[in-house]
Amino acid sequence: RAIVSTTHTSLYYVRAIVSTTHTGTRMCYRGGSRIYLRGRDIGTIMFLFFQILIAANIFVLAAGVGQWVKFSPEYGGSICRDPVCEYEMVIKEEVSLVYRIEPGQAVGFSNGEIQYVDVNPTTGQLKINRTNFYSDEKFAVYDDMEIDAENVTTLDGVRRIIFTTNHKFPGPTIEVMRGAEVVVRVDNRLLHREITIHWHGLHVADTPWMDGASHVTQCPIAPGSTFKYRFLAEPAGSMFYHDHTGQISEGIYGQFIIHEVLPQTGYFPVMIRHWMPVLFEEFFAEDPYRGSFMGQYAGAGPLVLPHSQLWYSADGVKLSSMSFHSILINHRGQFGGNGAPIAAFEVITGEQYTFRIVNPAIEFTLQFSIDDHRVEIEGSEQGPVDRVSIAPAQRYDVIVKADQPAGNYWIRVRTVDLQGEQKAILHYEGADEEIDPTSSDVNCTREEPCRVFNPEWSVYPEHANTVAVLPNSTQPSQYTTEVLDTIRNVDFEIFLDMGFAIGSGINGRRFVPSASHMYSADPSAGIVACDEEQCRHEGCYCTHIVDIPFRKSVQMVLTNMGDATRGKGHHSMHIHGYTFAVLKTGFGEYDRASGELIASSSDITCTHRFCLDSHWAEGHPTGLNLNDPVFSDTVKVPVGGYVVVRIFTANPGYWLFHCHQSMHQIEGMELIFNVSGDQAARPPDDFPQCSSYEFTQQDYDDYTRFHIKPAKETVGLHCVSYLALFAACATGVVLTVVSLLVALLIRKFVWKSTTPYKKNGGAAFSELIQDVDPPTPLVTLRNVQQL
């Protein structure tokens, strides 16, 4: 077994332990150690030598990048500068690794064709793979067709179902000026899935039912239906949009940039995310932790790691139970070094660029770095850093200076334990595009330790030679100054704990969505009420709603300190409709040598299992930053620690608050803040409604009685049937009596006025006719009577 760490400071830390069980000899190589060999070990050494050669060749093949997909910087040309900016999004199911042959070029179908594409793992070239349907010889012309990677959504080189927006994955970037009215018509053309679009980071003031939170602010958009969103672009910054019914995992997301002023330098919209080989609903159906979700059976867990194989961060906290598959950088990546195309960002020597980085990932926090380039965070005063840690739903504008010799440099995006990695390329204009980068990751030493911005912990292990740079402050602006004036004093304080006491929940409550939405005619009709007694003692499943007063300074203390017997994890908590002023992040106690968490923070007292009795310890809180705090709608709540945030509740409505790691959110780590929702603007009268429906027995009886012909009954009669029978009989009797009366009248008045008819030997029929006096009708009547 050979273990090589690139983060250590010298070869002294490289260890190799080789055990040879067939010779009974054990050899240990250590920095400065002597090596003792015996003759019969030479065979073992030769075997290991060839194994190393094979491994080296595999590494070289895996490191090959194949095609580059080049991204050029934006300079504001795509910004909508109108007061009203309109867009349309058509959402469809498609497949990755396919090539669209346009109408007029297709062999078989005049309206175009979709062909599978495979990646050559050695050269990285793309080649059409004709399926059974296209196996006829006439389609052989496709075999030698050159495929440009820019025209293929390759993802990580593994084919799977994806959801596209206007045939793009991810969706197109929206860029507007602050204060613009934005109109987006969403057309759901998925086969059977509902969707909504949430405008992540936007306040959607005055139209809170345009927030896009499924079953909170609106009903989902049904397949075949459309929904038109209309809202104000506020505040400025790097935002993004995404589906809020679970389909963000499949690709329904994109950047949404709101500019305060027109940009003066080039910028790159960058999306980094963890990627899965299956639809998220398939993952959830097989999730073993589903067993603790509303009493469901535990799933088989093919994509969930056993406890013995979990990945852990530097503080000893598990990263996720979800097995790692791959990472995408602007929807390009590789699985297992399969040679799929990767992203390349082209820069000009001497220029400065902004990488607007968004992590819409469903699970993993990722770190961004560029070999031989230190970066800075826009708005931060904490100087250059080597790596930037970005949790799910977080965004950072990273400033990159192209100040190195022209060439190609690796861009690295990794999980925080540095085990999962995907590379892209920083390509200087004029450098050879046929040569892959040969740059190396930063070497962290005791003399020059690495600086990591925004980790979930405050201390790294001593041997890592790394310093945590915490985002504690930002450059003040007119906006931040105005907000700070409203929150200097606290009117209302609330403690919310995200511990795993009953699994994913908040304060011992796991969220159950409403069957309707909070702006419906009767919002209470669809919710699952919380049983306060059960919630306090056992935990519960319910529609967790927290009432917050209107136009008040509200301080929230977000803790992660509850009973951890069922596990623990850092959380990326996001609020809708507001931006937090982040006054402080408090951490637990760490072992300085190992960096592992050993105790929760002593700043807050929590004795209840769900921390329902949380309060500040004597002498706290301290160190709250009310001068230049960071403003963010998403904060990381560390295990054993807490985050203090404040908002001024000037935006009435019902706002969702939840963890943005999908496993945690779908299992119940969310709630609704009711900020005087009854005072929020009401939606139009024709705003879509949704609810549960029950066709009761009484409804059924009433409906079938008046609208459906009763079936013949085998036993007994309905009361209605008796009435009908009586009416029919009575009608028959009346008609019979009337008929008899008419007959008697005719006999009395008509028969006597004509020649008598003799029963025996009466006159012939012709004689009867001659004896009849006018008018003719009497003759007809007599004839009929006689006959």
C-alpha cells in the first residue's frame, strides 16, 4: 500500500508500507530509515516495481483531458438594460452525451435527429454511437462525423437523463440591472413532473407569491402548464435560479446576475457542483435514512456509504452519507478519468477578472483554487487566499489576476477533504492549446501556510500547515449602512437548533409541506398542525411555522448543538425573502494537534435534547460585529457551534428557511417564517389553488341520487322508487276512469242518434252507412264503435 500526500511539506512525510505475506518479510520505508533485504525479496520488489509502472500509466491516462471547451469572459454584452426584461424558459427531459443533427442534415428524418455520442477515453474525441434504430447502412455516414464538444452536453462522460432549460444545461444566464422588472414565462414540458422556479437570493418584495417555493408560495406548475413570474430585481449580486421541487438535481438551474453598475472588467459565470449518476428521486427511493422519514421503510442504499467508509472533514465531522460520484465545472467534468471534455477559461496576461462562482450542489461543500494564483474575495478585506470553500447555495465573486507567465494552469475544485477532485484550465491567450497544464497544487509549509477562506471550522490540524480565514467582515456600502441602522437593537430573539436529535429537523420538528400554499383562500386547510406536547418530548412531523413580528429587529441564533447520537453534520442554511446580517460565527472546542472537534461551544447553554431551552451563557453574547458584517442569505452552521444573524422584518409574507443540502431538506430540515403574512400583498383572484380532496360518502350519495340513473336493485326499493311506483299506478287508474267515462258519454249521446243496430240479424254494413246522417265524423265514430 502506497500513500502519497501532496499537502505535506517534504518527502519525509511520504510513507510506504509493503507487506509480503508469501515470504514472511515485512519492509518499512521511512524518511532516513535503513532498508534490510534478503535475496528472496527481490522477486517481490520486481513485482512491486511493475505494479508501480502500471499504476503510473493508469495515472497518465486518467490525467488526460481530451477536448477543451473554452469559455471567454463576459463584458456586459448580455445584460438587459431595459426597465422591463422578459424571458421564456422551456423545461424538457433530454439525455446527456447526444448530438443534435439539424433539419436538412439528417439522413432519416427531415425534422432532425438525436444521436448518441461516446467519448474515447484515450484521445477524448467524441464519436457518434448509432443505436439499434439507426443501425441501417444508410446512417453509416454519421460514423466519421467530427463532433465539437461545444455542441454536446457531456457532463462527466456518463450518459443519463437530464432536464434542460431552452435545450441548455444548466439554463441560460439572466443578467439585468438592479431595480428592473423581470418577467419569466416558465413552460413545463416534462412528461410527468411538477416544477417551480425559485429566485435564489432575490427578495421578491411586494409580490411574495412569486418566490417559487413549492407548496409555500405557490402550487407546482403541472406538466403541460405555464406560469408567468413577475418580480423586482433586488438586491444586486451574483444570484441564481433553480427548481424548488427537487429537480435542481437534474439540471433546472442557472445564474442570475443583478448588476449595480455596468461592469468595467471581464467576468466569468461559473457553476461548480457535485454530480450524481441517477435522478434524485431514484436516490431518495433507495436512501436507507428514509427509514426515519415519516415511518417509511429504509432503502437499499446503493449510493449511500456505510459508516466505515464515510468521508470526514478536518474537524472529524462526516461530509455526507451520499457516495461521491463526480464534480462538474460549468457542466464539464470526468468520471474516473474517462477523457470527457473539460472547461477552459481564457484570460489575457495582465488583466483582472471576476469569477462569479455559484455552488448549486445538492450535497457537498466544494473548494476552488488555481495553481500558482492566489485569489481575493470581492468585498472582503482579508487579503489573498489559496482556496475558497463554497457550501451548497453559497456564491462568491472571486477576483483572479492574470499575473503569471503565459501558459496553462490547473483550476481545481475539490471536496473539503481533498479526496474528490475535478480540474478545469486557466488558459492564457497565446499559450499552446495542445499542451495540458503541468502546474502543481500549492505547497503548504510551516513558513508559508495555506490560507483557506470560509471553512466550516476555525482550526486545521497542525501538520496541515493551513490557516482558516473566516468571512467576518465586508466593505461597507450605502445598502449595508442603511440596513445596519435598523438592526442595532434587538426587538425579538429566537434560538433554532439544527442538531440531528431525530434526524433532519429544526428544534425537534421535521417539516411536512402543506397540501396547499400559504396564499390560498384558506392556508390553514392544508397544513399538518404541530402537537406541541409531542414535539417537545418526542419530536414530531408537522408544518413547522414560526411567527415573527412585522417591522422589528429580529435576532436569530442558529445552533448545531442538539443531541448528536444520530449523527452530526455542518449545515448550509438559506432564508427566502431576506438577506442576513451575519454578526458572528461561534465554533466549538478543537484539539489543536489533530484539529478534531472535542466539545460544543460554551457560549450557549443547551440542556434539552432538542435545545428548546437554549439561552446565552453568562456574559454572552460577545464580539457581535455591528460595524461591517457580512451580508448573505445563506450561512454555514458548524457542528458544535452557532451563527448569530439579524434581519429587519420589513418584507411581509411567508418565507421558507431550510438546509440546502438536499438529503437534509427533503427529510425535514426546514420551516416557514410567518412575517405578518396576513399583511402581505394578496395574489390576484385567479392565482392557482391546490389542496387535498376527499369525495365523502354523503357527497357520493347526493351526486348519484340526482345525476346518475339508479341501477336495478336486487333487494328492496329506494323511497324515491316507491314514490315513482305510486305515481305510475295513480296515473294509470285516472286514465282508465277517464276512458270509461268517455266511452259512456259516447254511447249515450252518439249511439242513440243513429239507426239502432240489431244484435241478431242486423242491417248490413252498407245499410248502416246509408242511414247515417251528416256530419261525416259521426259515421266514422259509429263504424269504429261497431268494428
